[in-house]
Amino acid sequence: MLVPTSGVQVTESSGRCAVLTISGDVGRDLVPAIRAALDELIAEGRVRIVLDVRSITFMDSAGLGVLVYGVRNSEVEKGGVRLAGAGMQVRRLLNLSGLDEVISVFPDVDAALASWAS
């Protein structure tokens, strides 16, 4: 039996905030599921989105593109996107692409959620 190695799941949701946990390889195959989850959260009014990315093992340009998609669509609704637990590979991609100037990165989900209160 094959066990899925990548996934997207809403793991916490309260008020205008939600935590979307992403795991595995974030590329062309997983991007549609991430985009659909972001669209659903934003449609429900959960526009302050924390992406828990600590379990991402790989991310390519398609993954970066869906991050930009989430930022743009949530900001239109007066929200935003925060990353929690980004590993070296994700941080490096954010730095190389300049997205580290656009998306705030926090050590964990609790810190990212707390940033919405400030």
C-alpha cells in the first residue's frame, strides 16, 4: 500500500484566522490542492492564513507561485499569509526569489498566529 507523502490540511481555524498545514513535495502536483484550500478559506472569510510548512521536503517555482497567489488573494480581503516553521530549503527559495521581503516567516505556528494580534 502506498502512503501519500504530500498533503494539505486545515489544522486549525478560528474567526478570521486559519492554519493550513502543507507537507511533502510542493510542486506542480500539489499546487492545485493548495490553491483550492486557499480559495476555500478565503471564501469562508478566513483571510489571515498561517501556512505550517515545517514538513515540506521540497518546493519548486510552482510552490512559490501558489504562495504569491495566497498572499495576493488574502490581502485583497484585508488578510495576509504567514509562514511557520520554514526549513532551510524553503527559506533559501524565499530569499532567492525576494519573497522573504513579502511573506513573514515565524519559527512556529503559535508565533505566527500571535503576530495577527499585534
